[in-house]
Amino acid sequence: MNKKQCYFKKNNLEHADYKSPDFLKKFIGPHGNILSRKRSGLSAKYQRQVETAIKRARFMGLLPYIAK
């Protein structure tokens, strides 16, 4: 079984920023839910960063809580 490589390590990214909603949309499912580590292929460190960034972006109004 092939394991996905972490997106952050593959592209030499340092951290997830809540101010870039287009980037964070890669880790959100079609109904607006945050993808799990198994689906996104992120390492635990970056999964926590992405979750926090998505929640902050939702609170700031940059991302929707649910998708229509």
C-alpha cells in the first residue's frame, strides 16, 4: 500500500497560514469538513497546523463553515 507524501515536506513549506484560503481549500472536503490525515496525507505536525489555520480562517470569515 502506497503512502502519500506530506504536502508540506514535498513542497518545502514551513507552516500553514490562515490568511491564504485558496491553499487551505486543498484540505477541506466537498461538504466543508476538514480532511483527516489518512485522506490528506499530511504528517501529524502539519495536520495540526492546517486544522488550526482552517479554524482561524473560518472564524475570521475567510472560509465557510459549511459548503452548499
